[in-house]
Amino acid sequence: MALTHEFAWSASRASNFAECRRRHYYSYYGGWLGWDSRAEPARREIYQLGKLKRMPMVAGSAVHESLSDYFHAKPGHVADVKETTDRALSKLRESFRESQSGKGRQSPSRFTHLAEHYYHEDSVKDRAAVASYGKHYVERIERCVQGFFALRELAWVREASPNDYVFVENSQNAFGSFMLRGTKVFGTPDFALRDGDGNVHLYDWKTGRPTEDDAFQLHVYAIFAREEWGVPLERFSGYDVYLDGGGVVRCEITAESLVAAENRIQASADAMRELHFNADRGMGDAEIFPLIPLDSPAARACARCNFRELCGR
């Protein structure tokens, strides 16, 4: 069945929209249908830029995928810290090689194409720079996996039977959604399991530093659990797990804070819907999605944007 363009909300889309509306346009409108060889050259270019990844994202994905592998392999096989680390590092190195070899440029939907390579950034300018840059993410992955196995709060998670798992994210279920007040909301958690009393505990793996939106994301997952799994709030607990030394932080979610989160989603979706158009029918007008003013402190985000060459920045 052919893909059709539709309006949807997610926390990442909302963050994108709030930071830079032009980037939001490129990400969800301008590059739509750009995977088709018959698409306009402009769509194809935007689509290919949108597929660029950065090393922090690739390293984070490697950890997430390896933890998913850890849970999916049980009970027949229980990986240890070395096996899980090696698997994550293998994923990181494979992604880097794909990009370095040019495979990602040739087929960005199948292979990794790093923005660092595309923009010839200093971090990959020569062998010494690559070695230093790569070491940083190798060490981050090692710390994150070690954190997963060392955190005492996760002992029961590591020891739990797969029969108690409610959800383990993988490539097949990574785009789950639910309806909230007439809006399609994407929001798939990393891992959830049920304890002996029937309570559901949801864990969000974090490989970077804490952000102010982390608690909000867990509220989105609480709504997901209510709508998709039928879990009432009194039976739900959500945790941010900062694998790189930050520990496990339980998020306090109340009936009032959940309503506030729903209202925040609604307000964000309303603002996004004002600029929405059907990208199946054309590329629309990028100008109605304004750029970040160059003299704004927020313009610092341009330096890490996949689309910066389109904006001349």
C-alpha cells in the first residue's frame, strides 16, 4: 500500500518545530516522496539531507539496538556486558564504514550517511581526527553498557522473565502510535515490563545528558500505555535511565500532570497544524516556515543541522 502524507505529532517533531520551523518543513514536507527516483530533484536532495545522521545519534542507536537484542535473546541466551558492548561497538563501526566508503551517499535509506562526512567537518578531516572522534563514542558506548549492567535499580529488569515483558522496542514496532483528541501521536517506548502485582514499569534508555523534556516524554509514554495497553495511571511507573553515569530517575506522574501533558501536546499540535499541508500534492511554500534569525542565540543550532547548505548557513 502506498504511503500517504498525513498530519501527526511526536515529541521529536514538536521539538524540531519549536527550534526551527524551516527544518521542520524540510524534515516532514519538502523531502516527502524524495525516495522515489521520479521525484523532483529538489525533493530528492532534501530527502537525502534528511537521512543524514550524526555520530551521537549513531552511538545512541547502537546502544538501544544492543539492549533490545539482549532482551530479545532471552531466555535462550543471556548476554553479558562484554558481548553486549562488542555488539554495540560493531554496529557503530559498521555504520561509520558505510558512511566513509560512500555507501550512505549512494543509498541513504539502506546505509548510514554521516553529516560529518557530507559536510567534511574537522572531526573527520584526517586519520588522527577520526581516531580521536571515534574514541569518544567508543568510550561512551562502553560506559553506557556498563551502566546498564551495573545499576542496582535495574537488577530485577535484567533478571526478569520474558513472560513479564510488556514491550521491547525493535525495528518492527518502533513506529507505534495512538490517537489523542483527534491527533495521531507517535511515541514508542524502549522497554516495559509488569511486576508481580500487575504494575507496569516503563524504562527510557538515555545515552546522553538529561534534558528538560525528558519528564514530558515519559508523560507521553504514560498516555501511550493507557491508550494502547489499557494501563491506568495508578498502575504505571516511568523511569529515565541515564546509562552514562546519571542513574535511574523515576518520573512523578499525577492525574494533573498528565492532563497538563495532554494540553501541551494539543497546543503544540494546533500550532503545527496551522502550517500543515498535503505534501502528496506538492512541495508547498518553504517561506511560510521561517528560518531562525541569524542574530538569535538559537541560530547556534544551524551548525548541527542536516539542511544548513539549503539555507546558506
